[in-house]
Amino acid sequence: MKSVILIFIGLSSLIGCRSHQKDTSTSTAEKPKLVTSAWDQGLVEMTATSPTTQEALPPVAALDTKSTPNDKLNTQLQEAIQKQDDRAIAIQAREILLRNPLNVTALNALALFYFKKGQIETAKTLLNKALSIEPEISLLHSNLAFVYQSQNLIDEAILAYRQAMKVDPYNTIAASNIGYLYLKRKDYQKAQVAYEIAVGKGQKDWKTLSNYGVTLTALGIYPLAFTQLKAAVGLQPQNIEVNLNYAILLIEHMEKRTEGLAVISKIRFLGPGPDLRKKISNLENQAKSVLK
């Protein structure tokens, strides 16, 4: 009986557009230079979060909507984004929107604030408004997709991620996340295509590499799966699930049982929980029975 290979939640993101200048400073040593639209600059990917109890924002009437120049407000918003100061982000974004309700940067930043507070529908409304103003921002589509994903609206999330990739084929966040959704559905061929894009364009975090390895294992492409899972283990050497994925590939699919048993010994040292111990024991017994 084949062991179950574990998968990991994808990554994603959100915050605000910074300037109208294209950033061409991305190093090409590790990945191709990214081609982004002018509006993409400054967007920060949304990550999974739990609702937070943040201090209430000051009333709108308390804000001075006339004395502060727009450039200064934009600078203050970007400083708040850099510091990841959610309350300051919300205050600056709201003040900008009082002057210019069509400011996409501020709409996006405020959407992140409400997403983190667990006010998902408000975040969705703000992102949809931003997209109605500027539909050619790839990461806005990614952020909206992530909101759908957080609500388990998978079909909607996939469509939004696909739109993000249509606008910008270099959007590795969208590629990685849609790959994860296809992997969960066991649509391995589509997952493979998505992960090829993500990894090929430089998205090489351990979750992406591990899930790409799982996808390739399911498709029987074992040598390439080995490369991805080994790299994931290198990035997360103490992660039990990543090591287990690697051990399953070695023992069940590549007949590298001695190497697989070494990985299992490492997993036991790391202290797996009771939910994994039986799986690990079965895998270990399978390898030892052949080596006897």
C-alpha cells in the first residue's frame, strides 16, 4: 500500500502600489528579471492570518483632509507598509481615499487591513473596486484570489489566479498558489504546469518545492521529484512532513531504501506526532523487508 504524501498550504499576498516606475533592479543571478506593470510596484503578498483585535481607528472627522499634501500621505503610507504597521496603514490609506477615492494603492492597503481583522467581505469589496479602476494589476487579482481561497471558494480562486497570470505570466505567487489548489484536487497535470512556471521563474520557497515534488511523484516523474524534494529538505531540514515526503519517494518509488531509512531515522529523532508514527513505521518496515 502506497503511503500518503503530504502537501502544504500555498502562499499568497497583499498591500499597496508604490509608484508608476518600473523596477528593473531585480537580480538575474537566481531568476529571470521580472517584467511587471507600472502599477505592480510595492504590492506585498497576502499571507494566511487569523482575525486580530486591533485598536479602533480614529473617527473620520478627526482627520485633517486638507493640510497634508498628497505626496506626503503617499510617503507615509509606504513607510507604514515597510514597517508592517497595520493601524498606520489603515489610517494613511483612509486619509488618502478621502482625497482620492480612486487611489488603487490605498484601496489595496485598506483591503489588507480589513482582511487581517477578519472582515473578509469588506476586503473583497475594496479589492474589486481597485480592480474596476485598474484591472491590469496582476497582484490585485492574486490578492482577490487569496481572499476567495481563504473562504474555500476554490473555483473563484482558481479563476482569479488564472487572470493574475494572464495579466502577468511572471506572477510566481499566483502560479504557486494555483498549483497548490490543483494539487489538492489531484489534477496533477495542471498542478505540474503551474509549478513549472512558479519554480522556473524563481519561486523556490520550501512549500512550493515540496508540493512540486509531490506533484511530480504522483505523475511518476521521479528524478525531477527527487530534485525538488531534496531542495525542500535542504531549506527545511527539521520539517518532519517534508522529510517524510522525501522518504516516501526514496523508498516507494526510487528503490533507494538505504537512503530512505536514513531519512526515517532523522524523522524519528525529530519526534513525529502520533498521527504520523504509524505511517512512518509502515514505511520503515516496507524498506527493511526488501533489504533483508
